[in-house]
Amino acid sequence: MKKIAILGSTGSIGTQTLEVARENGDLQITALAAGNNIELLEKQIREFHPGLVAVWKEEKAKELKDRVKDLDVKVVCGMDGLLEVATEPSSEILVTAIVGMIGIRPTIAAMKAGKDIALANKETLVTAGHIIIPLAKECNVQILPVDSEHSAIFQCLNGEHRSQLKKILLTASGGPFRGKKKEELKHVQVEDALKHPNWSMGRKITIDSATLVNKGLEMMEARWLFGVEPKDIQIVVQPKSIIHSMVEFVDGAVIAQLGTPDMKLPIQYALYYPDRKYLPGDRLDFWSLNQITFEKPDMENFPGLKLAFDAAAAGGSMPTVYNAANERAVAKFLDRKIGFLDIPEIISECMAAHKVVEAPTVEQILQTEAATYDMIESRW
Ligand SMILES: NC(=O)C1=CN([C@@H]2O[C@H](COP(=O)(O)OP(=O)(O)OC[C@H]3O[C@@H](n4cnc5c(N)ncnc54)[C@H](OP(=O)(O)O)[C@@H]3O)[C@@H](O)[C@H]2O)C=CC1
Ligand SMILES: CC(=O)[C@@H](O)[C@H](O)COP(=O)(O)O
Ligand SMILES: [Mn+2]
């Protein structure tokens, strides 16, 4: 039995990871961490019997302790709780299915404790990739991509010499507003932005897909995972999300991974790598491939993507500003406090006001995050 711990077990990726564990029956869940959903977390505890669970708020931890007082499980809370779950001694892999750059410290702690990382939490790599990637080598642990495009790229690169990789073709659906102009985007509603054409995901990433910021985050995630410069990462809009990304080698060969949108495959590939496990059901309606079309990304009407390339070019702490500003702006949009186009506007303003710190430490990253939040709260 492979032993795994999950940060964010009650979310979209977390619950699908537990579905993979349930269906395969050969994964032991040693520890789980959630935010507020203690009703679902209690069900997960009763089904998977982790010895340790964390919830974010202390009062929720107290309530959960009472709910599970008939069980032998330790309940912890706060960042200390996340760190304890991330470093749970018996686990071999940490699945980072938590949303946001809050994942930075637990991911680093897990690596230092010798855990492989099944990484969905892209915000951690975007902001601290310059720390995470060298640390993985130093700790001799693997970073196994869960994000569907990065899993596709990882699968395409399997067995190839990385030195022969010429270009990454990072695919994008274009989101629910593909083809719309800025004028039409001004007044879109939260409900419309949450209607992703192909995937069912958590709220934050779904808004990121609508603004194309998700693809910007994924470009920065790919540069760290695969050691490719942003100029060699080409965004390709493929509206049906059948091709999950492609790689081009120095001899011109292009390899792609295809399949109907289902996160269980990338989750499973990361957990059992280098083995592949049987997954029931069809993952490709071959005769629907005639629906595959390609478009250029619309950087004019969706400035969030261009800003990502600007952040990557500025380097240092600028990707942290980009990500932190986006996290805050998306939360405000979901709270109906700002409009859809205010999201890239806020990111742009925060980036313009920022003085880059080269190779920021974790402390400097967290200070940059706090300063970005302060700026947004003072202006918006
Ligand atoms: N969903 C998808 O298909 C994909 C997601 N990803 C990435 O995976 C990550 C997770 O995304 P997704 O599953 O959609 O997100 P969800 O919003 O569905 O789930 C987020 C999880 O994180 C937990 N969480 C949030 N804040 C805290 C906190 N302070 N302490 C502990 N737990 C916390 C939530 O707990 P609770 O709900 O109990 O509050 C929940 O379990 C993101 O980085 C996303 O970009 C990448 C590719 C695809
Ligand atoms: C499932 C997954 O990996 C998401 O990142 C998804 O790809 C978002 O889709 P777009 O950002 O391409 O709309
Ligand atoms: Mn993705």
C-alpha cells in the first residue's frame, strides 16, 4: 500500500484523489487537511481512517474533534496543522490539492521530510519555483505534475532527453468567454464566469480560466517543471480541451496527449508513476477528433495572459505579485465587490507599483504577498 497525505482533501482535486484511492484500493490515506468543510472531512475520516487531520480554523477543529470523538484520529489546525499533515511521518507522497500560495510552506516542509509531491497547487510553483525545483534535487524527491496540461507534457516527455525538447505547446480552452470583446466582458456575472465549457473545477481556478490567468499561471508552472524559458512556451487555444498539451522536439516531431476532460487520469498518473493503472470508461471518442480546432490566444481582450509573460520576464518577486494580486482580485470578484475586467486591472496596477526582489526567500515572498494585499485593500 502506497501511503499518501492530501492537502485540500475536500476540494475538487482532493475528492477526486480520494475517488482514485477508493477505486484502486491500494492507497493508504495517512493524513488529510481541509479548510472549513468539516462535514465532508468527517465523512472522509470515517471512510479512509487517516490518523491525522487538519482544518484551518481552531473553532472548526474543536467542532470536528467533538464529531469524531469516537475515532482514533488527531485533529490539528492552522498553518502548524498544515505543516504537520505535510510531514506526517509514514506518508510517501503529499498531494497538494490546496488552492493558493498558502501551499508554499507545507510543500517545502514535505520535501524536506522526503516526500514526493503530487503537485496540483500551481500557485506554489508560480511564486516559489526558484526555491522548489532546486530543493527537490537537494532532497532527492520528485515533483509529479497533477495539472492536466503539465501531466500531458510530462507523459509526452517520458523517456525522452530533455535536451531535445524545443518547445512546449500549452493548450487552453479559451474559457467561457472565448471570442468576446472587452466591451462585452465589462458586465459579465460570476455565474457566467463559473460556467467552464469543459471542466468541473473549484471556483478560483474556474475564474482563472475565464480570465486566461490560469494559462499564465500554467506557463510559469511549466517553465519551472520542465526548465523551459517562457519564450519557448506557446499557448494554443483548443476549445474542446481534447488535446491536453503537446511538445515539439528539435527534429520537429510533435507529441500530444489526448483524452476527454477527466482529472482522474493525471491524478492517477502522478500517484502511480512510472506505472499506469487501469481506468474504466472511455477517455477518447476517436471520431470526435474532427472537432479539434486551434486558435491563437486573445491577449488583447484578455490582458491577464500577457501580464503573466510580463511577470515571468521581470522574474524574481514579480510572479508573486501577479499571483497574489490575482488571488485577492478573484476573491473580490467572487464576492461581487469588483467587475470581471478589474481582475487584470488590479494585477497590472500591483505589478506596475512593485520593485522586484531578485530570487526572493520564502519570507520575502510572503512579505510581497502581504504588501500586495495591503495595496489592493487601500485602492479597491
Ligand atoms: N480542480 C481542478 O480540476 C484543477 C485544480 N488545479 C489546482 O489544484 C488546486 C486545488 O484546486 P481545486 O481542487 O479546484 O480547489 P477547490 O477550491 O475545489 O479546493 C480547495 C481545497 O483547499 C482547501 N483549502 C482552502 N484554503 C485552505 C486552508 N487555509 N487550509 C486548509 N485547506 C484549505 C479547501 O478546503 P475547504 O473546501 O474545506 O474549505 C479545499 O479542500 C489549485 O491550486 C488549482 O489551481 C489544477 C488543475 C485542475
Ligand atoms: C483541468 C485543468 O488542468 C485546468 O487547468 C483546465 O485545463 C483549465 O482549463 P483552461 O485554463 O484551459 O480553460
Ligand atoms: Mn490545467
